[in-house]
Amino acid sequence: MIWKSHIFYYGVCPRKYYLAFVQRVKVSPTKEMVFGNLFHKVREYVSKNENKILKNVKGMYELEEIVSEYKKYYEDSLNYAVTENARDLERLEIDVEEVNDLLKKDLDLYFISRAIRAKRTMDSLGIEKDELAFYLAPEWNYVEYKIIDKKTGFAGIIDKIIRSKNEFYPVEIKTGKPLLEGVYHPHRIQACFSAILVENKFKIPVNLAFIEYTQINESRPVLIDESLKKEVFKIKEGILKIDNGYVPPKIQKCGQCEYKGVC
């Protein structure tokens, strides 16, 4: 099986894929990577519980009261993120108090943005509680959804899938610094890979995916077309070539890559 992480690594640099998944070189995650995982996990926890949160939101609530409903999940979401990354936090000697302070600042902004969305929806549609929860966070929304597709040989855990009636939109969550406009190309490739998985799983065309950049709390669309799909399958060919013995050359594209010290 070719996994979503394989496609992303190769899309960034074929040599990175080779070191990580063929040579299986072990490197310690960077501090930036760990913080990225932490931000990802707190959002995952909130997404999984948003239906319950919104069921408590009444139509008469002001914005601050809606934010308060979200903040009831502060400690649980922080604890979940820290527990999921405990080993890396200890290895890098990252202070948990520092982590909590950083995550709380991020969560404050996230909760406010979700509360604004809920408030606008209530005011526009005149719905509250169960109806609001069903409209904005239906229980059948998919978070960290695993798909294995034997037809393509692809597999992956998709961060989030939004379903609107009979349409499905995969969402990839990214915690790093975004471009001023548009989407990084490796992110487009990863979004297309997820779209192919969703398309084959639910037997329905997927023409649009989103990259959610948490630093600016913005979701940017990725059009899924045939040229992008062809690029994904071309990467599959490249991965299989490496798996069969080809060693890709080193390229000058290291940046913050965690493998640059051993490449």
C-alpha cells in the first residue's frame, strides 16, 4: 500500500521518501514538527466533540456565551494533545507548561472563530441546539478517517471529510506557515490523493478539497482535476521505482527538512 505520508514525502523530495521509508533512517522530530502535531491533535479533539458542544448553544446566546461552551473543552483537548505527543515532548525536553500556554493561545483564536461561525449561522437560519449541531457538525462528519483502497493500492488517514448532502470534501489540516496566496504544491498533491481515496470509497466524484492552514485559520480550496490526478499516479510510479532499487539523487531543497543532517 502507498500511504498518504508516502505521497507527501515524495512530493516534497524523492530523496526524503527514500531515506524515511526505504532506508528507514530514524531521525528525531524537530520542535516545529512536535508543535505542529500538538496543534493538529487539539483541533482533532474539538472536531470530534463539536456536535456535543453545539447542542448546548441556545439561540439567545451572545458570542461570548458560545465561546464559553467551547472553552469547557479546554483541559480535555490540551491533555489529549500532550498525551498523544508525550514521548516526543520528553525527548526534546519541551516544558509542558510552555506547551499549554502556547496551545491555549491557539485554542482561544480557534474557539472564537468557531463561535463566530455558530453565531452567524444561528442569526441567519434561526436554528439552535440540536438543529445547529446537525447543520454545522453532524455526527456523520468524518475525522481522522482511515481508507484503504485495494483498487489503486492507496491508503491514508484523512484529517477530516466534510459531507454536504451527496457531496464529500476532504480537508487536510496544516499547522505550518502558509503561502501568502494559494497552496503549496505538495499540499495540493496530498489533497488530490485524499480526494481519490474518498471518491473510490463513497463511489461519487470529488472535484474539490481544502487545505486548512491553522496559523491563519483559513481553508483554501484545491480543484481536483485530471491533470492533478495524473501527477499523483506519476508519483506512485516514482515510489514503486524507488522501492525496486532506484536511489534518487540529493537535491538542494533542504530548508527545515529533518533528514538534511543524514542525507
